[in-house]
Amino acid sequence: MKILNIHGFRGDQHNAAYGALTENGHTVISPATDYDSEKPKDILDKLRGIIDTENIDMLAGTSLGGFYAAVLSAEYGMPAVLVNPCLMPYYHLPKLGYEGDIREYIEIFGKLAALDAGKIHCIIGGSDEVIDTHSFDMRLFGEDMITIIPEGMHSGATLPLKEYFESIIGE
């Protein structure tokens, strides 16, 4: 399967999700994104271009990348797997040192209303020390679509991603 992997804020394109997906034998496209210097709408345009030219089958997103994956899932009707998604970036990013304009994030957030929750799976660290709004994820996607790892933290490296992706996507 060809998967677009979207890393988190100040994260790395070769993050834990990338490693787990490639270990499971998937073809993974994982672009580097500088969320501090790129505007949210430009990031979406870049990701749309990858989807349109690379014949992407599925989306994976970690933290802020989960926000973009959810928005793109709503736009394209594609399945997505989210790792500790940051679905309210306008709230969390300023607390993490983001100095950009959050208004574009507020505007883009509205696109989540078109999301087909049945196409989204989430894995969440029950001890996530960065995102404190996962109760919103539960309401948006439904408890059946979410796996909570009680001892898991925000980093995907603290979660059993290889096994999780294998159970959700297959090999």
C-alpha cells in the first residue's frame, strides 16, 4: 500500500510512524515540513499535490500531521491512521512556541465537519504529555475507532505502532 506519512510539529519525516509503516512493507512517502515557516494552506497544497501525483492509498499523521491527515481524509474520502493527533492546532501550537498566525488553522479546522469518522483510526498515548484534548478525538471519531495505550506518551516511539498498523492496515 502507498501511504502518505505526515510528521508532527518540529518533528522528523522519518518518525516512528514512518519506521513502523516501512517495517510492515508499505511504500511510504514522508515529506519534510517546516511548520514554523510554511503557511498551513501552502502545506495543504503541497500535500494535495503529493496525493494527486503519487496515487496515495492511505494517510498517516502524527500529532500536527494528524490534523493535516484528517483534513485531507475529509477532502479526498481517504482512510487515515492518526497517532496522537493534534486536531486543535490553533489551541496547542501557541503553547508549543509557534509564533505564526493561527487564523488559517481556525479556518481549516472547519473542514473536519465533512470527515467520515468510519475511515479514521487513532492510536493515543493515555499519558500524552503534549495534547490534552483527546476527549475531542473520542467524540469526533467514536470510541470504536480509537486505541488507547495507557502508558503511551506523545512520542510515537512510546506506542506499539508496528503492531497497531499491522492490525489496522495489514502488511
